[in-house]
Amino acid sequence: MDASPPIGPLSATLGGPMALPPWSDALTDELAVANLPFEPIPEERREPFRRLSLEAWERFKYEDAFQESGRARIERSTPLAFGFERPTRLVDRAQAAVLWADPEHPSEVLLSLGIGFPPPLWPSAAPASEALRAAFGPYLTAPFVSAHRTSKSVRLLRETFSQAGIEGLDHLLQILQVTEPWLDAHAIWRSEALDDPWPEDTSNVPMLQLRVLARRAAEEHGSARPAIAMRTLWSRSILVAEAGSCGSMIFELRYEPVPQLEGAHRMEGLPTGMPVDLAASLLRGSAMTSAQLRANLAAAPHPDGLIGLVELDGGEASTFAELAAQARAGGELGELAMTLAKQEGARGLLYELACETTDPVLGARLAELTAIAPAKPAAPADSDSDSDSDSDSDGDSDGDSDSDSDEHADGEGDR
């Protein structure tokens, strides 16, 4: 299997032999005794692999400082041991875990979760087998946990699709499949599926059964937002991408917490313990929690913040409370709050505001928003038409009687 997307020629020039840390031999012995899935990299393969890793990192761009941080780490570090390959479930592709030594962190060993994984987010541990088990176990031995049984769930508001230059969910999926190999981004499911429908191991599943699963996994729920869900390759966490009604891109992340690791400080504002293979999918663009949105609204109220809060947490009582507060404050934001409340079906909130307000202008606007169209009056009865109808009916009856009599007479004559 290919361990990565196609990479260009190995053109990087990195000078000098690679220095091994003083604990490398002892760690190699420990790995063998502890039966951990790592094999030492032969000396002649270290430099070519470092070059390959550098070119993979340069292939996809991040913001300049982060890109340079990753480049510098690869250039100064030494690959020590190859781990096992983690395959995706539906395409013939796998990523290999690799242990690295960074001379700027001489008492730690680092774990790369596949070629192209952001070096600033490589988790670290002390160079001892038990420390490696504790720190890296959540990535190397993570089970498949149901989407309804994960310990943590975080919803994040990203930028709008148009701001990100993305045409919609399907376009986003295509980007993730190409640029983020730490995601199992082909084994997806949409909003009709309540949980991950794919088997943990699909290698022995008949092709016909996979096609049936794929068709069911692609179904959308009629009353739910459009959404695409997938797992990360290593921690088996779940990433759900939603399309908001106002064009916002929303991520919901479900996961089991991991030890706080090096690189997590890069993801300011996110909960501690988020697996790095989830955090890595948040590196491009903005990501805000509902708490951050509320804090921003309190500090500097802005329409985008209020719309974003409704997009992210529209059904929450705290969101309705924010809409009520902004509506009472009036102004442009108050008008927007009332419009959003109607959009979200919060008629009770609008009725409450209408009952309490003494402002005639606000009262008139609320009456407009809460108005129920009057029942259409019944058409008045037309006595002349009724008489005509009765006459017609009588005439028809007489005609029927005459016809019946004639037929009866004819019958008697025949007999």
C-alpha cells in the first residue's frame, strides 16, 4: 500500500550524518522487549526518509510561521523507527507511524502520525517503553467508539464556505481526501445515519455489501442540516462537517481525551486533551467555540457574531436568551435578533417580548413578526343562486320521472 499521496523527486539537500540521541540504543532494546510495534530504521534509510518527509510537508501550505516551524523540525530531527501502517477502510492507502528524535527536545521521543502530518503537533513522550504506551497508546491502539458514547463533544464555527473558497460540503470532502491523510475521509456517512455504519475492518467484506453500505451512508435526513461525518485514522475520533443555513461551515468533534501533549498549545481556545489528529484539521482558517462567540458579543456586539451563534448553537436556551437580550437592546442588532428568532421558530420568545414591551415601534414590529393570518371568510350565500339550483334540481327530478314512466309504458306494451 502507498503510505502517502504521490510525492515529487527527493531533491532536498540536508547536510551531514544524522546524530542519534544517547538513549536511542536503550530505547531500541526496550521496544523489542516490550513488544511495541516499532522497527529501527537502518542508517542508510534515515536521510532519504527525512527528505521524503520534508517534501511531503512542503506540498501543502499553512500559514508562514507554522510552515517554517514544521520545516525546521524535520530538518534538524532524526527518524528512529518505523511503526505499523494504519490502513484506511475503503481505499488502498495507509499511513505509517514513525518515531523521531528532535535535538531541541533531547529528553523526548516524538511520534509522527504518517507522512505529511504537521510536525509541530507530533506528540511526545519520555524515551521509555511505558511512557510511550501511555502517551502514544490513544493513537496506536484506539478502539472504535460509537458516536453516541464518546466522552467529549465540541462544536466549532469555521468561516463561511465562500470565505474559505469552498463550494460546499462535497468540495470540502474532496479537499480533505487529498490534503489531510490523517483522516479516514472515504468511509463517510451523511445525516441520515445515526452512527458510523462502516465495519472496523472492510478487507473481507464483499463488494456488493460495500456498495449497499455506501448507498445507505450517502442518504440525507430530510429535516436535518446537510452534514458529512468521518473518523480520524489514528485516534478513531469523529469529525462532522455541517453546512449552516447562512452558509457557515460548522465542525462537530467527538473524541476520547488524550494526555496533554506538545503542540496542543498551538490550538488556543480548544479544550485540553483533544487528540492531535483532530486538532490538525483545524489548522487552516478560523475556529470558534460558542463561549468565544458569546464573549465577543459581550465585548463588541456585531451581526456576524449573532448569526454565528445561532448557526452554531441555535437550539440552546442560552442562545434564545442572547437573542432576547439583543432584541430588548434594540437597534440594528435587535432587529436582526428578532428576525433570527422567527427563523429559528422561537415564537414563544417573540410573544414574550410583545407582551412586555412598552415601545410602540417595537410592539408594532413584534406584532408583524407574530401575526397569524386571519382565516379566510366564507363566501356569502346567494339566495337567487340557491333558488335556481333548487329549480334545476326539481326539473331534473321531473324529467327523470317522465323518462321512467315512458320506459315503463314501453315495457308494458312489449309484454
